[in-house]
Amino acid sequence: MASWFRLGRVGILVIPVATAVVACGTDHRPLTPEPGAAAREVTVVRGDRTYPVTAEVTAWKTTVHPQAPERGPAVHFHYRFTSGDRWAAMERVELQACAVDDRRVVILCTLIVKDSLVDGWFGPSTEPDLARTTDVLLLPYQMYAGPHAGDPKDHDGYVPPRILSPGSQL
């Protein structure tokens, strides 16, 4: 009887511990979406919602940065956002812009913000070698998660894609 009693205690402890391990091991965070198809002109999306906003790289060139010409090549690019309605004009939008090589491998990425500057820079840098840049592409997914992203009560569950790093394939 004493051995059954000991086994019963162990059994009673095993069930809650196993349940806690399973509960802790389950990840309830939303999945990170794929960054979307990169292009020189994209329509902005956020999850399953398409914004009436288009972003476009209008020009780019590999040059030296005027403030650091000794640090190697840089890529200077121009972009614009076009909104289809007034609400979209007020919405905060951040997208990834990436300098890529001839195989569409990312050399360097940065975030651009609607209604901020209309040009940006990658570099200057010799590592990664920005002289290999053959295009500047935008990714359509909204990177701004919203004003309540850290608040579990008000957050809408949107998780932006990861920021691409050198070597990522587009």
C-alpha cells in the first residue's frame, strides 16, 4: 500500500509538470510573413490588407557619399509614395528598400518612410561591396506594426516580416 501511495504522488506531480512543459513549449505568437515580391514599384500590403498606396524607386546610382568620399562606394536612390485616398495619405508606412546584385541577392537594406525624405543612401561601404549593385528594389510589406505593437491588450496581432540581411535572396 505504501508503494502505491508513493506512485500516486509521483503520478499526481507528473501530469501538471507535463502539462506545463507542453504549454510553455507552444508558441502562440503570430507567424512572421514572407517579405513579398520585390520590385521597383510595389503596392503596400499589411497582412491580408492592401493599402491604396504605391511606392516606387524613381532613380538610383552608385557614387561616393559627399560626406565620406574616402569610405568607398555608396548607392544614392530616390523614391516616392503615391496615395489613392486621403486616409492612406495619413497612415504611417515603412518599407524595406534593398540594394541587390545581378542575381537579386541582397547587398544591403534600409527602411524608408512615407512622407519623409524622398531619397536615401546605402553606405558608403567597401564591405559589403556596394559597387556590385545592379538594382534597388522595394518590398511591399508594411514594416510598421502600429502604435500598440507592444501592448498585448490592444495589439492587432500583425507582425511585420523580418528585415532582410546581406545574402538574402529576393
